[in-house]
Amino acid sequence: MPTPFTGEAAEALRRFAASIEATFTEHGLTLHDDDTAATYRLTLQVVARAIEGSQATGALHADPKELAELLATIRGMEQAPRLI
């Protein structure tokens, strides 16, 4: 799935992806590895579900727009493996 971002936004997303990869390489891992990338994406999906569940149960009290932005950020982070 291609990134919908262009120009400065696309470059910022690539820099963010590179910073995520740097964190992984500090721990002897890489998002270039298919299994590591799959685990990374799955972890983000679990985090998104936890946030949605927290909102649904009242443990989190986010404005709907803020919640949508937070979830979009997390889902956008799933693109990191293909951007590095």
C-alpha cells in the first residue's frame, strides 16, 4: 500500500520509519526481516485494539477526533517496515 503522503510529509514519515529501524537495530533486530516486521505490525494492531477497548470501557476519555488521530498515527506506524 503506497503512502498517501507527498513532499515534506512523506519525508517526515521516512525519517520516522528510519528512527524506528534504528531502535530495532540497537537491539540486534531489523524491520528488513519479514518475521520481525510482521511482529512489529501485529504489536501495533494489539496496541490500537487496547486503546479502542480502553475508550469503549471508559478507562480512556479521549475526544473522538483525538482518538481518531491517535489511532491513525499508530496505524501509520505500521508502514515503517516498507519505508526503510
